[in-house]
Amino acid sequence: MAVIDPRALEALPIFPLPHAVLFPGALLPLHVFEPRYREMTRDALAGTKLLAVARLRPGYTEEEYLGNPAVYDVAGVGAIVASDELPDGRYYMVLRGMARIFIEQELNTPCAYRKVRARVLGDRAVGQDPLATNHQQLVALCDRLSMVVRSESGAELRQLARTSDEPGACADLVAAALIDEPDERQRLLEQLDPIIRLEHVSDFVARLIGELDPDREMLN
């Protein structure tokens, strides 16, 4: 997990989005067009380059969206690693996830965008033997999926599953690459037990193998 200056978490900008979930280690491309979030991006680029992506809770109205609709308490904080300001003031940028955070309080500030006080969430301590076993299982399943796909994407998946020696980080990276459903992504972001994350992502990869190549799944 990346080290984040605690001072940056005292007044951390948040980018509330309906469906986006930022996992630690993952890359998230964003198009910034609303004036308040253009301001947020300019300020972040001039400062810490950190901001959080917080998923909006369902049920908000269009009027609430223009204000401050409720967000999930657990979000992903990331660093801006690439940005391009367009002539009309919009931005394209890429965030690299750094950590999970828990939003403790939303702040009243003169900014047009929202800021929060937050703390970093680390993984729970678990036994090393089951952690290693589940990690190896996920890597093996990614290898099997890469054989089903048999393309450049398959080779990239094999490499991605080996990017980090940290089991929980492996689960995060594979989830970020393969799982699209926002609710499922949010649940995994909120899950601090790395063994449970590994099991969940492994189950997803196994189901994907079965859907793409049922004959292969029946033989194994």
C-alpha cells in the first residue's frame, strides 16, 4: 500500500461519480467537464495531485446530483499520473489508485467542489498459509483464462496477476481489470479481508472461464 501524507487526508478533494470505483494500484481514466471539478483538478495539480473517487449512493435526484448527493463511506484515493487540459478548460486525466479510505467527515469549504477528512484503510491481518494458497489459486485461474482468451489481452492478464507479490493487491488489480458491475466493485473495495477478496475474485474468474469455454471447465 502506498504511503500517503496524513496532512493530505485532512482536506481531501473528492470526485463523486455514479459508477466509478478506484482500486489501489489500478489506473482510472477520467474526463472532467463540470466547472467545479475543473477547479478541483487545477487545484490538485497545483498541490498534492491527490483526490478521491467516491461512488454516489443510488437514489439521488438530478437536482441532488448538482449539489452534494450522498456517497459511500469507503472510497479510493489516487494520484494524478497524467493530465491534459483542453482549450475549453476540460481535462482528461488518469488516476493511479493508492489506497482505500474511509470518509470520516465532509467539510465546509469555500471551494465549489467537495472536500472530506478521511483515513486510510489497511487490510486485516490474516494467516499467511491460507493467504498464500488463495493467492496461488487466483494466479493459476488467470493463467487458465489467458489460455481461453489466447490473445494479447490474455498475455496482459497473466502479467497483471504477477504484478504484485502482495496477495490482496493481486485481487484488487484483477478485479479492476475484469469486474465491471459497480455494486460488486464497491463491495470488493469495502472488503478489508484479503482472503475473502481473493476468493471472490477467483470465483469470478472461474465463472468467466466456464462461460467462455464450458468444455474446458467441465474437463477440470
